[in-house]
Amino acid sequence: MSTDSTPDGHGGAGSTTAAVDDTPRATVGFLGLGSMGSGMARRLVDAGHDVVVWNRSPAAVDELEAAGA
């Protein structure tokens, strides 16, 4: 189910989409997994998106790879 906030039906700031099995998933890359990057990457992984990560220190990458990045 989708709620579109623009007249043309293409979504916008107020648009929401319910998760369903056939929902297209994005492939997203994150460079830098500090407190902000790791949190955003983790939420995308948890939502089922393909996430590619890089960080100077491998520990942050290892943690997200274990989660599915």
C-alpha cells in the first residue's frame, strides 16, 4: 500500500510505502561507518536492501557484513 502526497502519484516528502515481498530493493554504498554511517547502513540491511560498505578500520565492516551487508 502506498500513500502519495503529490498530484502526479510519484510520492514526495510525505510518501510512505508498506514493505511487501515484491517491493524493489535498492543497492546502497556507504563509505565511512562512524556513528552515523553504521546506523544508517544497519537500518538499510535490516530493511532488506543490498548494502556495500567500506571503512578504514575493518572491525566496523566485519560487524555489518555479519549482519548481511
